[in-house]
Amino acid sequence: MTTLNNQQTEQVLGSLEAHIGGNRKLKNEMFDHWCTYVETHMNNGASFEQAYSKLKEEFGVNELKSIEKTYLAYHQSSLWVGTLQRAGSMAAMLLFLVVAGVDAQKRPDISPVFDQYIVSSAFGEQIHPITNKEIHHNGIDLRVPLNTPVRSTADGTVKTIKNSPKGHGLHIIIAHKDGYETLYANLSNVSVDAGQTVVKGEEIARSGNSGISSGPHLHYEIRLNQKPVNPKLYISK
Amino acid sequence: MYSKELLKGTLRTIVLKLLAEHGSMYGYEITQKTKELTSGKIVLTEGALYPLLHKLEAEGYLVTNTKSIGKRIRKYYALTPEGDEKAISLSNEFADFVQTVIYLLNPKLSPKS
């Protein structure tokens, strides 16, 4: 992938600044957007000059003005919403809190271990510790000592208990409400049965080093309608 | 290209669903991915995309992460738990809407006819 040099970057910034006003947030993003636009075209064989003139052609002054206009219009309307919300009744606010509270209750929103932990591998694109290849990591790895108690992160039913020596090792899948499922892997010991109901915070297993693993850790996943989501953003306590 | 009016109500669904499929993405990436997946039939303009992203962030559906690339800062957007759930409910609603409109336009296809 081509990256613009300093002089080229300055040139893009210069022409952006000539047309766009004071909105910093928008300007920063348009700056990256424009640079990436030019780089993509250079990657496809265009010279900087060609890509730059194509950029100016596509994003004329009028297009930029209209972006700013939309942006300002949105900002003014959101200011209005803010004022209205502040003026809104306490009853509505309380109702909102109650609804939000119930909703959050169902989500797996606590840490799967009781104590502090270090995330040794995050969610998303990561380098696999054993194969060294870039892969999508479907969960997070918590570096915890062997036999650390593992707890269910929401109310639910034990769906699967399985041992896959060439994969997750000894692992548990728990089904929760609203399409959520959680997976706890590389365990040493399981203390629940398949089909059993569990409550949030209940101990279900002890952590281990089973399956494909480069050291004692707990692999934890949250799936929503079978798709892995980022556990880090769910853990609130 | 579809009319502005038609796209207006679906932008949110498109953006949230793309982020649900691909994890974190930056603005340019979202416009390119949309173009690619729709063979150029849906083009997200920057004027529509960035204000929407900032709005979704303010509403708590998105979180951002930044990365410096030389002098510039790239902003990545990802779904919050509320965003994960919203992406599902909006795309289910939209799929249902499309089905309903198909029946409306072709009454013969409707199970009620």
C-alpha cells in the first residue's frame, strides 16, 4: 500500500484547508479520507499528480460546501435535541433508566473471572501465537493462573460441554436471552452439567491450559446471533 | 444510483450492518466497501456518512479508536453492545420491510392473494 510522503500530504491538507471551515472533527476525518483516496488511486497505478487532480475533480468546492452545510445543520438540530432533553420531564428520564436497566441486565456484562486479569490477546485481527499468521480472534484471552474460578457472565442455560484437544480444549457454551451465547475455553475442570440453568456470576469451571494453547489462560467469547462480538466492550464490572 | 429519499432511511442500517460484519472500520473504508458490495449502485457520500457516524457515536451505538498515520489521524468506528443489538434489529426490520414492499408491488406474490 502506497503512503503519501510529507510534501504530498501537505499539498492535500492545503487544498482541504482552502475550502473547509473551522470544524476540526470533520476536517481531520476528511483529511484522512482524501489522503486515502489519493493513495488508493496511486496503488492502482496512477501517479500522485493524476490521483490528486482526480480528487479535485471528484470533490469540487461545491461538494465540500455541501458536506459542511449538512454537518452544520445536523449540529444545530442536535443542539436543539439537547435542550429539549434537558427540559424533558423527570418521569420520562426515570422510565428511560428503568428500560435501559432491564435491557442491560440480560447482556453478558461482567468479567468471566472474579479477580483482576491481563488481556493477553485482544478481539479482532491478531497474530496467532503459535502459527504466527494473522487471524481474526473471535474472543479475548485472559491471562490467569491455572484453576482460576470461571463464572457465567449472565443468566442462561448450559448448551454445550465439550473437549476439543485440537481446538478450544475443554470448553463450555452457555445460551442466554436475546440471541446471546458465551464460550469459555481452554478449561481444566467443569462444575456444571449440560442443560443446567446458571445464574449470572455463578462459578461454572476452572481455567486451564487445554487444547491449542501457549500457556495458562481463559479464552472468552460472546456471540450475538452466532456472530462473535467484542467482549471488552461488554464487560462493565 | 438510487434517489436520495430512498437512501435516507436506510443509511443507518447499512452502516451498522457493515460494522457488524467487519468489526472496526474507518470512513473511507465504509464508502469503498458499500460501493464494492453493491456494484456501485449505492454510493455513500461523505456529506451523509460523516455526520451520521458522529451522530451514531453521540447516541452510544459506536465507539472510536484513533491511529496516527504520519501527520494525519485515522478514526476507526466499532459497535458498542447497544450497536450490536441495533444492527440486528434494524436489518431484520428492513428485510421485513423489503418483503412487504415486494408484496405491495406484486400482489400476486403475496401469500394473502
